[in-house]
Amino acid sequence: MGTLFETTQINGMTLANRFVFSATWLGLADKEGFSSTRQADYLAERARRGVGLIITGHAYVTPEGKTGARQTAACDDRFLPGLKELAGAVHDAQGKVVLQLSHAGCFAPAGLTGLDAVGPSDNAADCRELTSDEIRQVVTAFGQCAARAKNAGFDGVQIHAAHGYLLSQFLSPYFNRRTDSYGGSIDNRSRIILETLQAVRSAVGPDYPVLIKMNSEDFVQEGLTVEEMLRVAFLLEQAGIDAIEMSGGTIASGALIPIRPGLLERENEGYYRDAALRFKENIGVPLLLVGGFRSFEVCEELVEKGRADYVSLSRPLICEPNLVERWQSGDTGKSACISCNGCLKAGFKEGSVRCVLVKEEFES
């Protein structure tokens, strides 16, 4: 148990343990994207109950990059008060919090944003190809939002380059059919990610934690492969990323979507275990690993055997806000989460994510 609950650091950010609340859309922002007191309280409760690092659900960096209703916005200074409240609430709960920054790309619904959906190529339905100038504008927006996060008091930022969102779309030949310097080889397809990291780093300085979330692979035909992921991870390491969170899949990945329904046997927990092993054999930066973990013993083995440095959880911490606290107390029984995805369905139907199996303290 000691390994999971030891104190660690990511570029000066001290974490009380190796458990992470992975970025999760909660549906608790208002319709304009202002973070709410309910959202601040929700995340602060997880910190108070023992989660070492909170990563917020994706905050969009430009208006056309919004992906869903009641999604947090970071694209303008007018959103600063709510962001400051969120960061302050987690700090009051003795936690650390990172703001995830995102652009939905082709999957941004024009009916919601009132703007054209944009992406690396126009091959996707109703998606316009970004010009080189527009790419630079998006990169700049990530940097501006990172500076805003630092101003709001967040302990770091995470660049969302997974799950088929814009930066993930550039990495993937499935989405990216460009023939310029942003398409073709994996080095070209990763160019926007490295430029984004540079813009973020320039905005926040060398001593501010900058993380990134990326796919192990896309699980679609002609999608990003594990070999390509390792190349991108190497380039990110060379460029000064502080930690990488590994996930996988897109909304086009069928049964292998990022949030897979159904419980796994303990020996099969961890969707991306094999890719994580390859990562740890080749890449030196800390690895946060998400994907189907429900058993304390599996989390412990994962870290002790060096397959990951941190364990990221989402649905289990929606189901049991006190899960980490319970495990640390010695009650190491399996998470009560059954991976039914009812929590997300409740978010779309009722207005906020909640576990449908247990009474949620923030139920409306």
C-alpha cells in the first residue's frame, strides 16, 4: 500500500498519493460555460476524500471548439471568477487541481456553437479544413488559456490530445489527410501538438506543470498506432512535457471507445496495459494510466511493477467519492462501480453526471 500513498512531485507540484481523478465532463457548468459552485464543490469533495490530483473536465479554448452542453469554458477572461472559485475550493480541501484544455475539432456540433466545425481535413462530415493561419490561432488560444489557468490558481494544465478531439485528430491518419507540413508522416502530424506545448510553456514558464493526455492507439482503421504514439511521446519528452496520461479510442472506435461499458475480471483490468509497458520501456516522463481499473491490488501492482507512475480513475470516483480514502484506511475491497455508464447517461438526461446506483450528494 505504501507505494500508492507515497508523496511525489511533477515539476514541483507535490501530490499526496498516486491517484488521479481523470478529466470528466460533469455537466455542472452553466449554459454559457461559466464554472459553478456546484462544480467546485463536487471536485473539492473528491480532493477532501483523498484523491491526490484532480484534473477537470475539458475546458474549451475557442468558441468553435466547444463539444457539449454545460461544458466549462476557458476562452475568455470573463470566465476567470468561476475558474478561480474552482481552483480555490480544491485547494481549501488540501488538493491539487489541473485544468484540462481542449478543442473538439470535427466533433464540435455546429448546432450548439453556431460556428463551422473545423478539423485537420474536410473528409469528416460537416467539417471544414483548418488553414495554416487558423492552426496558428488555435495554438495561440491554448497558450492564452494556459496563462488564464495559471492566473486562476490552478496547479497546472493538461493539453487534451486524446479521444478524437482536435489535437488527436491531427495525430490520426483516419482524420488527417493533409498534404502540407501538418499531414503525412507522424512527425508532421504531431507538429501542432508540439507547437501547442511550446505555446503553453511560453505562456506559463518552465516551472509550471504541463501535462498532456493522448491515445495509446485509436482503435480505428488507419488510426494512430502504438508505434506512432511512442514516437510522439518521445518528441514530447524532448520538448519538455512534464507528464503524459495514456488513454485510447475515439467516438468512432465501436466497442473500444474510451469509456467502455462492462466490468472486467481483475486480471484484465487496464485497457492499455500493454501499451503502457512499451511506454515505460522507452519514455522517461511520468505516466498516468487510465482505463477500467476497479481493484486496489491491480492499481498497486501496476505502480510497484513500474508499468505506470499514477493511476487515473473516473467512473469509480463518481460512484464512490471516498474510494481512495476507503482504500487508504485498509478497506481495499473492489470499487462499487459496475461500469454501466449510467452516470454519463444521467448527465445528458438530467443535467449533471451522477451515479445511478447510489445517492449522489450533489443530485439536483
